[in-house]
Amino acid sequence: MVPQAILFFRNPCRTQIINPNPVTYPMVEILHLSVIGLTLVGLVTGILLLRKWKSGNRDEANYKAFFIIGITFLPVGVALSASTHNPGFFGMSGLGAAYLAIALANRDKWKP
């Protein structure tokens, strides 16, 4: 037996598809909760960063970690873009190239 949620009937008078048992998802509520959640995460992150910057305890970036992330993101982005035919993954490759450029420009500051 086919579940009722996936049974679709074509109306002979119209070209639209009619679903006999529409399932309503609370999309608006999900959108609102997502926006509220992302806003809270952004606020907490901003507060923590401001506290750290005001305390004067600034650590130098770990440029070796930038290199490792860059050397990982660059080929993974190209591979995902080629395999899924989604050009959006080239953004991941671009981030990898940017991380590599930052790391190689600061190679003398790498931590062991």
C-alpha cells in the first residue's frame, strides 16, 4: 500500500498537481526559530570576542592551522563541485585558496 502523503492525482481540467492529503509543515515557525537562533549565536560570539579584545589578551593566529585547512578545502571543494555538478562548491575551493595564501604569507610566524 502506498502512503497517502505521496499519492498525487492529476486534475484533468487543470495542469496542476493536486495532493489529496496535504501535509502542512510549520515552515514559518522553523524560519523564525532559525533566525532567532542564528541571532543569539551571533550575539554570544560578538560578546565573547569583545571581552577578549578588551582584556588585551590577544593570541596570534595559528597560521599553520590556516595552511592545513586551506590544503584540505581546496581539493575537497574541486572534487565536490566536479562530482555533484554544483558550482557552489567552488566557494569552498576559494576559501581554501585564501587560507593557503594567508598561511604562506605568514610562514615565518608558524607555530611548531
